[in-house]
Amino acid sequence: MRSKHMNYFALKDYAKRFFIFPLRNLFIRINGLLGNYGSVVWLISEGRSGSTWLSSILSNDRTALQVFEPFHPEVIGSKKGFEPYAYNDQLDRGSQIVKFYKKAFAGEIFHRRVNYDNRKLSYSGIIVKDIFVSLSSYAIYQHFKNVNVIILIRNPFDVILSKSKTSQKGWLWPVDLEIYLNNTKLMRRLDNEQFELIQRIHKLGSLNEKQMVNWTLTYFITLSDFEADGPCILFYEKIKADPIGELKKIKEKLGPSSTFFYGQYSSNKVALPSRTNLQNPSTLSFQDDIKHYFTNSEFETMSLLLGAFNLTRLYGEDGLEFPLD
């Protein structure tokens, strides 16, 4: 019986590797040759912020090609400069990262993980969803001003709690803060208080506190860098509370040039969880869940980070308020 199961899965993998995925890639290429990828959305967020869910909604029943986390280590491997949370303030057009994103924004990254959700014969537009490239995103964007940027934000405690649960299942969530501390250009953007706080967390901080540094720098850098370009900034909590109202903001941002987004959603479609959603949500309230999971010391350090980086405007002094007004 065991042998039959093994033969079945081996045959299934063989079919995917040598038939299904090559055929899928062929249709993705054909759509590119037909010029179907003119409208491009770049959805940037921290991991576990609802970006997979939002991407699936925006794709309009997978009408748009979804480029799923092209900067993920499983896709780019160990290329120098492609590490998660790598910071760049400027990139030449000939740099490897810019060349890579030229392919991503054209739908030319042919990787099983990246194209997991793409199962149509034809597409209209592209959604590139990223969770690890935020600190270099503005330098990349300078070469692709036709791309529509959306920055998605979710409460940091919610994000870190979800990361902790998924890391127990083997998901990758980097916590090596040397990627920041060894980057001279990034450290020059921080004041003494910010630098010393990150340095202290690097030496003595818990895994949760280090994840809070990732969240903090993601939004400190992206919100500052993109401010003058007027990106579409969305809050996960606001979308949950008023999905139609919030999604209208995206429609207004994309304008008439969008070829796939039409902004009409049923409540069932919005309520449908993403394929990366946890199946066992806590029965506690958000505040009780936070108090139950984080220590007082962690909570204090995380609140200090929000204050030091002027991000209390997002979720309040303690990070527990929600911008629902």
C-alpha cells in the first residue's frame, strides 16, 4: 500500500515538473508576447500582513498574473545582495536586482513558488507581492515609475504572533539583525537612539523583539521613501472593517489604465481566507492574546521601538490601537 502511494506522488510530481509547469510557463510567456501585462501593481508589506489574501482579491478570480514573493530565498537562492531585508538607497539600471525586477514586472520569473496561483490560459495585468524587499523597494522603483505601489500595513503584534505560530511549522522568518547593523548607508539614516536600540536588541533581544525590528524598519523606510510619490497605503484592519470602501482607494489609485481591477467584490469573496491563512485562530480577544503571549519586557521594548521610529501614529503609543476612523 505504501509503495502505491509513493508511486502516485512520484507520478504526480513528474507530471507537474515535466508537463503542467512547463505548459503553465508557456501560456505566461504567450501572454507577455501579446502585451497583456501592461498594468502592474507592486504590493509591499511585512510577512503575515494579509498580502496573499489582498493579492487574491485584486487578481479578480486570478485574472491578473500573480507574481508571488519573487525576492523569497527559495526563489533567489544565495545571490549576494538579494538577502531578505537587504537595504539599497540607489541601484544602477545594470544592477542584478534591477534586472531581476524587470523580469518580475514583466511576468518572466518562471519558478514554481512564484507562479503557484497562476492557472489560467490568459491574464490581464500583473500583481507582484513582496515581503522581503521593502528596504530596497524605493531604489528599485526609481527604474519602474509605471508600477503602481501599494503598501499594506498590519498591527505589529498581530504580525509577530502569526510569525511565531508559522515558524513552528517551518516557515522562514529571518531574525539576523546584522543585515541592518552592517549596512553603513542604512545606519546613517538612524539617530543614536534608534541605532542603540537595535544594537541592544541584536545582542540581548528575544526572537519576538527582533521580529519587531524587521516590522519597524520595513515601515520606517518604505513610508519615508515613498511619501512624496503618493503610494496607496492600506491597513489590514481597515480592509477587514470596510472592504468595499478601502478597495475603492485602490481603484482610484490605479485609474483607467488598469486592465484587470474593477473594484466590485462580493462579501463572500472578501471573507474567503487566503491559502496561507492559519486554520486555528485564537479564541482570545486581540488584547488578551497579546498579553498572554508577550512578556512585559518584550511589550515594553516593542513599544519603545514604535516610539523611537515615530510609528506610534500607526497603532498608538502602545501599538494596540486601530486606525478605523
